[in-house]
Amino acid sequence: MVKHTIIWKLREELSGALKEKVKAEAKTALEALGGRIPGLVSIKLYTDMLPSSNGDMMLETLFSDASALEGYQKHPEHVAAADKYVRPFTSLRLCCDTETEE
């Protein structure tokens, strides 16, 4: 299994209300990919970060293997969701991929 974790920082110039809208729409769009992409075992977007956090959103996904992660990254539904609901609104993206026994 491969765990794929992303942390995003939203653009500073976004208003508080717009940030909340972006987080809600991104959560709906990304979590809807569950069951739609081969090898994607689980997907969850965290949007209610504690004050100690540096990021605004954290995506945790679990894949059956590294090739499933690669397929997800190119999958048209994932690309469309990221292009519409995430990329236009973020200023920073950090990624960590790890092998796990989950």
C-alpha cells in the first residue's frame, strides 16, 4: 500500500468566506473520487485545521500500490477536480508518499 499525503496553503488574498467555500467544494469534489479510480483504497480531505497547523487543507489517500498512485495522478476525473477546485486557489503544495502496511 502507498499513502499519499498532500498539504495545501490557500492564497492569502482570498477572503475568509471564499476560503471556506473553496475548502467545502474541494472536499466534496475530491472525496467523490472514492470508488471511481482503480487502486484508490481511501480518500479524505481535512479542512478544519487546528490553530497549530501551517496548512489549510490536508489530503490523505491510500492506494493499493505505486502504479495505482501514478494512475490517479493522471486520471481525468482527478485532474478535473484538482484543476477546478484546488489549483487556482492554492499558493503552496507539499507532498509526502510512503509505503505502509495499512
